[in-house]
Amino acid sequence: MRIGSDNNFLSVERVEQEAPAITWRIAAAIGSPGWWAAAMHERVKLDSTPEAAARGADFAAGATQRLELRLQEGGWLRIERRRDGGILVRYRLGPVAGATALEGEVGMECELAEAFYRQLAELVRPR
């Protein structure tokens, strides 16, 4: 799943599942004319308890307005529905004990929301 533009994006890809965690590859970039910052983590672990999967499914089905996904090594994704039907994703990528992290946010227009919900449900579903 990739959302955003060339200069401001978040990409999340599922790479494997080792019980009880789902492993993602996350890449993010923020920038504007004259500056650019990016981060990539190849093995981000997401708690894949049944409760976490249920929260993801509830959000994807429209039962909740916000979803927070905590990353085991530090960081989070906070996803919320906007009033216009679009989606806003805020994120922080960085280790718990580290002093360096990348934070940003990306938005998605409402026309793309349904595809996003399907992809999100697949990313958080235990296999």
C-alpha cells in the first residue's frame, strides 16, 4: 500500500508473519523544494493479536473513525477518516530508545478510500 505523492508518501508492505507478529517493510518520505527526508525500515513488527486485527477490521468496515497501530520497535500509525470521506494517516518511524525518528502525515482523497480499506485489512489480518 502506498499513499501520498512523490515528495510526501508512506508505503507499507507485508513481508511475513512470525507468530504473534506481522512484519512490514515501511518507507516514508517528506519534502518540498530545497529539502527532502526519507526513512525505510525493512522489518517493522506489528502486534498481530486478535484484538489488533479486530480493531483494523472495525476501522476498515466503517465502525470506528480512528485507528492506532503501534509498532513493536517504536513508532505508530494513526489513521482517521476525514469529514469529506478522505483519510489522513499520521506516522512516526523510529526506535524506542533512539533520538532520531521521522514523523509525517499523508492524506488520501475519498475516491481512493475503499481500496485503502481493503489493503489495510489485509495488512493487519493474521494468516
